[in-house]
Amino acid sequence: MQYDEALTQAMELGKAKHSDAPQHHHAAFANSVAYLVTGMSGGYGGPSMREHQASRIGHSQGQVGAYSFEDAVKAVEDCCYGPLTFDHATMLEDEHCFDDAPGEQDQAQQMLAARLQRN
């Protein structure tokens, strides 16, 4: 599958399955699926915390560029559309993140601050 095809199909699938999600999540999903399938990055803005975390998921399985479209969707759908987690938040410490959905960086900073208060 070519990069542009994977990117377009993932965007269409994401919007169909998660019609109420912010455009930022659709972009992270489409970019991430296309990256896992082809090994090429780019696409629709970003990278956001969600996109960085999705990339780490792909690298942890050692298959970036070798995923089928369906397996890539399964690997990153929850990361891109599920609730923001502490794993997402740690991307702010390790990566340059932008194009996050409104309020998500603030929510992530609160998660990181809460961790510091506990320690």
C-alpha cells in the first residue's frame, strides 16, 4: 500500500468510526496508520502526543513499515481516539509535540504535575 492511499483510507475510516472526535485525533490516527504501514511520516500536521505515542507502539513491536493496514489500525486506534493517558503525557517530556486537541496539553501537564507531587 502506498503512503497517500494509507493516509487517505485511515482518515476516512477514523472519521466514519469516530465522527465526534476532534480533527486532531483524526490527523494523529491517519498519520500513525500510514507510518506503520509504509515507514514514511508526514501527512496532516503534527506530531501530537498521540502520534508520538502511536509511533512508540509501532517501534515496540519492531514492525514499522511492515504492518498491514488492518493491523496498524488495531495497533493505534485506542491510542489516537481513547482517553488521554499518562503514557501520552510523558511524550511532552521526551518529544516536541504540537497539533494536540485543545486542552490536551494542559491535561497532560496536570498528569505530570500530579506524579511529581506524589514523589
